[in-house]
Amino acid sequence: MGVNAVARGAQAVAVIAALAGSGCVDIVGADLGKFVEREEKHFTTAGRPDVSVSTFDGSIEIRPWDKPDVQVVVEKHARDKADADEIEVRAEQNGNHVIVEVKTRNNDHGFHFGWNSRSARLIVSAPATADVAARSGDGSIDVERITGRLELKSGDGSIRGRELGGAVTAHSGDGSIKLEGVSGALDVDTGDGSIVVAGKLTAVRARSGDGSVTVRAESGSAPNADWNITTGDGSVTLEVPEDFGAELDAHTGDGRVRLQDVTVSNVVGEMGKSTVKGRLGSGGPALRVRTGDGSITVRRQ
């Protein structure tokens, strides 16, 4: 081993030993390119908290706990301590409104000497009933068992949710969206990815620029507003329970509309292979389904 390699190894060991002794830093490898530092933010709230969290680059996880307070753990990932110090955390509280914003200095979005060396993962613990807005510039978002007003946005990452209630808005610039066990209204949009949503749904807006869309309206779903399901280039699958009522308007530019164990009454115009307009069940709000290039399947759940 050369003198320079020995010197670099000794320097790495010295830095790791010094940082590990501080109690707030976790090193996940002897390589200085894997420096991790955790920082906790704790907020005392009363009633229903309103939480807003954002990170320039990194994943966000949101989970309920049995405490009335809100905790946000910021996990900084960087090449070394100096690189991690370029990540800034802004934390504010005004009553039940909590804000945690993580960004890098000089708006460099984590790029350092030509490669992306920095990111910040956020782990949020909040009461099961809470309003949450989560935004990642480049990372996935995962949330479960939260009821409230949820706004989830990723510039380039997937969005996942389970057992959510209330009104859920999800947008990904370039990633898939999967929300299951939802009770309430959904507004989801992805520029380039698939969409899967399921639950007891009251209102649905689902749009993919280039991907398949699947909507599973489980038993108990009752539309109280118009539904709009579209994709520029992909198939659409809609599953509805037996007592589901709506005014169906389905059309594909280059594909076929298929009805499986579903009866359409009060047909408007002629039913063709690419267009179906008519009433499902006892009728109700409009149910508009569109794809530029793909099949549409409407079937009984």
C-alpha cells in the first residue's frame, strides 16, 4: 500500500472516530462518501396539526404515532462532514402549523464537483389525524394511516400511500403513483408513470401523461362529484362495485372499450368499439374516461 493510501485511510479513521463520539452522527461506512448525520426536530401541538415538510433531494416517510406531537427526523447524506454542513434545515412553528424545509446552500441542489453528493431523507411522525404537505425535489414519498388533507409532490420519484382518509392530492413529474385503502377524494397526476388507486372513493381525478391507469372503486364508493380518468398513452382499467352509479363517457383514440359484467342503460348515441356513453346503475355524477392510445376496461369488482 502506498504512502498516500495509508495517509488517506488514517485520515478516514480519525474523522470517523471523532464524529462517532458526538452522539448525533451515524457513519454507515468507512468510506467518506457515505457520511450520514441525523437531526431531530420536535414540536408540541394541540389538536389537529398542519405539517409542511420539503427536501431538495431525498425520500420522505410519514407515519402515525400515539403522541399528540410532531417529530421530523432529518437524515443528511453527504460525502463528509463539510459536505453535510452545506445542507440547511429550517424549522418553524406557529401554533399547530409546523414547517421543516431542507435545502442546500447556493441553490446547488446537491451537486458538488460534478456529482450529486448530498441528499436529505425526512422521517415524519404525526398524529393519525393531521394535515400534511410533503414535497421532494427528487425522491420518493411514502405515507400510511393518516387522515386529513394530504398534498404529496415529487419532482422525480414514486408516491406510495396506504390507509389514507380525507382529501389526497398526489403529483409526480416522472414517477408512478400507488394509493390503496383510501377513503375520500383523490386528485393524482404523473407526467410519465403508472397510476393505481383503490378504496372507498367519492371523487377521482387521475391523469398520466404516458402510463396505465387503474382505479378500483371498492364497495361503499359513492361518487359525490364528477370523475375524470385520462392517460395520453396507456390502458385504463376501472373496477366498480355492484351498486355504483354514474354517467359513463368512455372513449379511446386507438383501442377498444370493454365492459365486463357491467350493464349500461340510457345509451347515448351508438355504442362502438372505441366509445361508450350511458348510465351505470341509477346514474349520478359524470364518469369521464379517456386514453389517446390504449384500451379501456370497465368491469364489476
